[in-house]
Amino acid sequence: MFDIGVNLTSGQFDKDRDEVVARALAAGVSGMLLTGTNLHESQQAQALARRYDNCWSTAGVHPHDASHWQPDTAEALRALAQMPEVVAIGECGLDFNRNYSTPQEQERAFSAQLALAAELALPVFMHCRDAHERFIALLTPWLDKLPAAVLHCFTGTEEEARDCLERGLYLGITGWVCDERRGLALQKLLPMIPADKLMLETDAPWLLPRDLLPKPASRRNEPAFLPHILQQVAALRGEDPRWLEQVTDNNVARVFLAKS
């Protein structure tokens, strides 16, 4: 099974990064997409993807870091995207929940990265929080120019899911669905996502599944916990986990690994 969202550049992994990757492989994780959230971390993610087998990376600027977008940022990302390990532009999008960067700065960086992805014929790896209407408005004109668009860590409403699916987006599902407090709405809408538009991820080191037993001593999430998320998603959808694993892996291969 493939984890499309691993923040392996996080300082939380500095002391045992090799062991984290080894545990993931031992748990049955066959590949990982390492997330780039700004230019520096995108460069780090690419270097880590080169270092570890069966890893690839994204290159982009997260909305939290959009205030740092400069005229030469697109050029630097364009150069990075020439590396064989880089298979998507992102993580990019909008986050109007925290507004670490202003909405205007976020929209500028998001639009520039959509244009870059279209130019390079690369899929786009996206983030959206409390910004659905504007997110869809900015994204829609680019969809016929992009090979694929993935909204990672989807936690929106059923209506928002339908909006995304009607436009052909893939939805990434995390351990949020394992949260008995915040994940109930996501649990209910899971069956409406076509299997061929579904991807799985941990978003490690964030979003540790709350229903893991025994509970890890640390609150840090790891890609080794992806099999647990797969089991829970399959159960909520009424599907065989082995079948769902194959389908979601096929989705990943179609969207991200064609370049490889």
C-alpha cells in the first residue's frame, strides 16, 4: 500500500528517520510520497526520496508559507521538478483557517503553482481548509490543463466532496477518519467516494489515528500506521481491504508514477 502524504522532512523524524522508513516497509507500505511545503523542504524531500527506495516527492509552497513566494520561486520549483523523484507540484492551496499568510498571498501562490503544474504536465497535490468556495473557483479553470489533481487530507463536508468529485479530483483520506470525535462526518461520506478516486495517507507525523490499539507511547504518527487506516476505511466502505489496497495503489500509479 502507498502513503501519499508523509512529511518526512519534519524535525520530529530527525533522530530516527531511517528506522521510521524501515518500520513502514516492514508494515507493508510499498511506497511513499514525501511532501514539500516550501522551497527548502521541497529540496529536502527530493533528497530524501533519492535516498530511500520506493519514495517520491512533491515540490511546492503550502498556503501557510505563501507570504514567502517570490518571483524566482517558480523558477526554483521548475528546476526541482526536473528531478526524477519529483512527481507533483504542491503541497499548495488555500487555508483560511489560520491565515499565516494573507488570503491574497495564498491565492497568488496557489494560482502560480497551478500554472506551473499545467506547464510541466505534472499533477497537483493540494491543501484546502475553510476555503472551499475560493479554492474551487481558482482551481476549476486549470483542471482541463492538468493531468490530475489530488486534494490531500480531505476533511470537508459531503457537499464539498461532491464538488471535488464532479470536477474529477482525487481525495486523500487520513487517520482523521479514525477519530470518534471529529471524524464522524467523514466516516459517513466515505462510501460516496468512487474507489478509483480514493487515495490513502497518514500525513505523518500529524493525525495519529485515535483508535490505534495499543496506543503508541508517542503522539507522533508514522507511515507504518497506514495499514490501520486502510483497514478502517475498508470497513467503513464495506470493502475487502486487499481489494481496496490494490485499487488505491493503482490510482497512485496512474497519477504520480507515470513519470517514473
